[in-house]
Amino acid sequence: MTEQELIRREALAKLRELGVDPYPAATFEVTAMAADIVANYQEEILEDGTKNRLNFQEVALAGRVMASREAGKALFMNLQDSSGRIQLYLRKEEINGGKEDSPMFDAVVKKLLDLGDFIGVKGFAFKTKTGEVSVHVQEFTFLSKSLRPLPIVKRDADGNIFDAFTDPEARYRMRYVDLTVNPSFREIFIKRSKLIKTMRSYLDDLGLLEVETPVLQPIHGGAAARPFVTHHNTLDTTLYLRIANELYLKRLIVGGFDGVYEFAKMFRNEGMDRTHNPEFTALEFYVAYKDYHWMMDVTEQMLEKVARALHPDGASTAEFDGQVLNFAGPYRRLTMYEAISEYTGLDVETATEADLRAYCKREHIEIDATMGKAKLIDEIFGEKVEANLIQPTFLIDYPVEMSPLTKVHRSKPGLVERFELFVNGKEVANAYSELNDPLDQRARFEEQLQLAARGDEEAMALDEDFLRALEYGMPPTAGIGFGIDRLCMLFTGQASIQEVLFFPQMRPEK
């Protein structure tokens, strides 16, 4: 242990010798929050020059001690609760009635209080001579002793941080410390919660039912991704952490629900970078008797609602890396072939697989022998087009080979009725007019099996039970999946997915 850790353990022992329980079981009734007192305290100056406190004459607060300094017989401390910080003013002789034999008096006098300790205080609000709203403490109690020192965060006279706890790996690994010493980051997660709440409210108003589907699945279906594999001992069978919940939500449409949605944790056993975490949150919803045109309209309306809910002025915009993104509809709509042609000049509709391979070689796009024409188109799009789609853009009408769960296009042979929403060069949503022909669906699954035989580890598995469900009949349906983490990045201006996850996946600590 460090010297500081040893000193704090000594203080812990001395507190117990004084009869102070550093971890009391009793509740502490909080009646006011720091930010509320600072923002709303009022007083008046009487004719004789004295001050009359108009509110907060009795307050009880609880939080961490974040700073402490002595000034003669007085002690000034900064208390931080979930709303912000406020200065405390203590006179040692006034603590808990000023009794010399008071354990709390002894605890303060003997300097057994450390930065990071949780305390509860009772007193009244007032303004110091310098005009700072503070709380004059009359009662003081320990709520939890901190045995490790917090990282030192330096602030200027106005409270602005100029030397913070900034190491990303340490911040993500010890999020509990990060949120304590960098409380401004809490706003990211408050916005995340508000984003999900707004989307949920919108879907509820549409009349959709929120449901839950299995996380452990016998077949990793519904997406093209590598799964995490586990084993159920009692059933003696292999199970997979879900890579998607799509096929289960469609089963519910077969079962007679007109609209269902789920905010779900997904797991994909793939790489990690600034936009990918192996565990992530997705929203998927499916609505009977609708198509992908209807879904584009709904997507525009929902995201505009989210933008306005999160913007301090109620505007439909969000700022990301200097770009002002406007989420008010209508969004631009481009077919995949149009987008590739616009940014590369390549006519992929007439190009052969050999033509696409030659183009990738010329442009130094990394490919391998397992990739078919659809995968090559996807690689070209990812390398040459994605980064140019800054404002919200619907990319529509994909090749059938790229979309094994999508209904064929009603007027364009070889294409399907699918769109992806791109914002700031990243995909944030994927939607279909859902395939409900069970014979066509079986043929598409079998094509995926052929890709798997060629070595494609992300090819989709064949799900016999899902095919059986379709054979009972599924009405025309529109479906969509949103990457909630990427949406949070956009609406909070964060370039790394780790910043919008409380506990991102990390390499094992050495």
C-alpha cells in the first residue's frame, strides 16, 4: 500500500476508537441538493445592514469531500453531490453542539477526515463575505470512509479544471473514479438515458409493444457477425450470445402482434476500435403492414424528436467534430449504386466480380478470395463512400446478395427494399421491407451456407424454426435496427464509443 493508503487506514482505526462508525447503516435524509442551493439562494439586506436569509434556512446535504482548507478556527470544505459542488463552513467548536467530548468534534480536530470521504451535514445556507453561497454546518456525520486517495484534479479560481484525470485507459477501467473527479462527463450518460427515454416514448405513442427476447440462442441468426460461444451443461448443448434479436421479433409478428420493439444488448466476437465494442446496445422494432418507405419517414420523425429533446435550445441539430448535423427531415436518399457511382465513377450494376476485384487491386482495397460480388461492393462502399455521408442520408436499394432477410424490390430486379442511415460517415441504422416468403428465405439462407463453405466467418446460419414460423405466414412488415451507442456518440459529440459506455470492454489489467 502507498503511504496515503496506510495513513487512511490509521485514521479509520482512530475513528473506531472514538466510537465513530465510518460505515453507518442508518439512513441520512437529504433535503437539498448543492446545485439547487447555489442557484436559488436568496437573502435581503435590512435597514440596519444585517442580512436576512429568505430560504434554505434548514438544509441537509450528503456527498463527497472534494477540497478542504483551514482558516483560523474555521474549516472550509467543498462538498460534491450528484448535482454539483457547494462550499461548507465549519467552526470546530460548533460541530454537533460544540461539545468538547463529541466524537465528531474530535474527528475534525484530529484531522481524521480525508478528501473523498462521504459525509452528511445539516445547517443553513448563507453568503460569505466574498459572495459565495455556502452552508454553515451545525451537524456533521461520517457516511463512508475513503481508503484510497482520489487523483488530484486542479481547478482555477473560477472552478475550471486545468489538470484533470485524463488517461483514457484509467478512466474507462475505473469509471467510478472518472465520474467522481470529472463530473462533467456525467452529462454524457444523462443524455444517453434521455435519448433512450425519448425513443421509447415515441414508439409507445406509435402503439408498439416493448418486449424481451432470448440473449442465449441455439442459432446465431439475424445478422452477419461472429458470435460468442458458450455451453449449457444441463442441456449439453452449444449456445450463442445473440448477435441480433431480429428473428425472434419477427416470430412475434407471426404470432399476431402488429408492432414490437426491444432495446437489447448484442454481442459480437469481433474487433474493438473507436466505434466497436463487443457488447453493444441496439434498438430494433418491427411493424406489420408497413414498408421501408414508411420506416424512413418514422426514422426522420423520431431522430428529430431526439435531437430537440437533447439540444439545450430545442433545435433539431447536434454538433460533432465541428460539423453541425441537422436531424430535421427530409433526409437525402441515394441508392447504393448511385452513391458508389457518385464517389468512384464505378458502374457496379454492370460490373462483374472480376471487374470489382481489379478495381479493388488498383485502389489498394484489402479483399480476399472468400468474398463474392456483394461483399466486394460492400468493401468498395466502405472505403470510398461512407466517409462522405456527413448529413443524415438514407442509402437505399441494396443488391439482393447483401441482404438475406430483405424482400426483393418491387420494381428493380436484383435489388432489395433496404436502407441504411448514415450520419457523419457512420452507419447508425439498418432497415428492410422484411422478407416474408418462406421459400425465398430458405434459398437465401442456403446461399449464406455456400458463403460459409467458402470461408466467410460472418455468413448467416440457417434457422429451421424461423423458416417454420414464416411458413405459418407473416404479414408484410417493416423492420429497423439502430445502434444506440453510435447515436449517443453523435448526440454527445464523442469520437470514441468508450466515452458513451459506462464500462467498455478492456484488455485484462496487468
